[in-house]
Amino acid sequence: MNASAPTRAGFAAIIGAPNAGKSTLTNRLVGSKVSIVTRKVQTTRFPVRGVAMAGQAQIVLVDTPGIFTPRRRLDRAMVRSAWAGAEDADAVVHLIDVQAELAVGEGKGEGSDKKAVQDVRTIIEGLKGAKRQAILALNKIDGVKRDRMLAVVQELFDTGVYSEVFMISATTGAGVEDLRERLAGLMPEGPWLYPEDQTADLPVRLLAAEITREKVYLRVHEELPYAASVETTAFEERKDGSVRIEQTIYVERDGQRAIIIGDKGQTLKWIGSASREELGDILDRKVHLFLHVKVRENWAEEREIYQGMGLEFDV
């Protein structure tokens, strides 16, 4: 670190289609977990801010929900939140799954690949409409030959919305340090917005709920659609230094409740154990976690749920 260099601080939004790897990239840039990662698309429901340091620069990364064609109120709120994160940022990174682009371009793409490419084109049109330049980051380059990627780069650059390109693997970290340094240079001069050792500004109750929601999807990703929400209903600091957390997992139907609980409660026990262990590591203390599962048929249409996630309800 160069003590004589001016400090910099600003916001960088990471936008992209669902499952492009935005949360993985955010966690990689920050160096610790601030956003949940699952095999399901659209698992990030609201902007999660992670704080990355690069020399004298502090980059506040806004990991936005995936941008896609919305159908439900929750979908519309997520997409609105993603674009809002991009509008307010000092730099925008458009993360694209290069393997999906190649598969569709070569006529081998499956339905999920075609949907991803369609969402990419929607984002490009949105950037054009906002007259906003973005950094193009091609993700998932593992095993892809450079000449094949260059063809994709040329096609995307011809749209006129990108200022430069980085080829990265958010999973392995390849190329990520170069991207971090570039973002650091784009941050405006000014004092840091957070303490140097702070990695996220997500309230701890909300972070705890996100960790448990991640475990729900990791365990029942095939049986359960996007019909679950987690709320931290109690967070109590105890005299012995431990913390007692109570959470409620809301689902829309009795059948979904049975899936989460599992045979003799084994699924819920696994979710609780996995979440408790990770929360203990993150909070650096013993965690007593108590989970409840309740049916709340219309949770996705309730204003208070959206307020708790920092999303707009009237969209």
C-alpha cells in the first residue's frame, strides 16, 4: 500500500443474467462470503454490498439480482433493484457466461443457455437505453479456447455498450485480480466509506437469513421452486459470548413444508446444522440456531417481506 497515494472509494455494480456467476465474482473480489451461491438461478433477491480493498482504493461491490424478463411482482422488484444498482454506480461490470454464448452460437445450446443469451441481449438494450458504458467480463472461461472467445468479444463489442473486456473465471480466480485493479482505478478520490476490515454492509439479521436460505436451496434445489423465504425473527447476544438466533422459513404450500422438514425431520436438521456451522464461522462465535417452517401462501405478495429485503413493492 502506498501511503502517499490518495484514497479512493466508490461503487461498482455487477449486473448480468441469472446464474452468470455474479455472487461468486463478488465473493472472490471481496475475499470472503457476502452473497449466497447456489445452483439455482435468481437466488440473489436484492443488492448485497461487499467491500473489496485494492491498495488505497475501496470498491463497494453491488451484487445485483439477475436481470431477466419478469413475470411476478417479486421478479419485477428484483429487476428494478438490479437496474437501480447499476444507475447509481461509479462503474458497471456486465458479467456474461461465455460458455452459454458459445453453445448457442454453435447451435448446441440448451434451453437454459438460450434463456441466458436472451437475457444478455435484454441487458444490452437496457444499457443502450440508459446510454451507459459497462466493462464486459466474460466468465467461465475454463477450458475455452481463446480464438472462440474472441469471436464472442467482437460480436458483443459491436453493440457499442462496452468500454473494455476482461476474461475471467470467478470460480478459480483467473483474471479477477486484473479486474479488481481496473475497478480500483475507476473509483473517485475520497475517503473510504467503510472501515478497512469490513467486508459487507448487510445487516447481520439479514445475512443470517440469507445463509439459511442458501442451505434450503442447496438441499432441496430439485424439489422446491422459488417458493421459500427466510426471516430472522430473533437475534439475541448472550452473556457467554454466543448468539441465539430464531428463524422462520416461509413456504407457500403444505407440500413444500413437508419437503423442507423431510423424513423424521432430517432435511430441516441438515439445513440447520449447515447454516449454524457457517454462521459460527462468519460471526466467530458459537451460534444457537432454531428453525421453524410455516406455510404463508401469499408471502410473495406481502409488502413487509419486500421492505425487509430492501425491494420496492409497488412495481
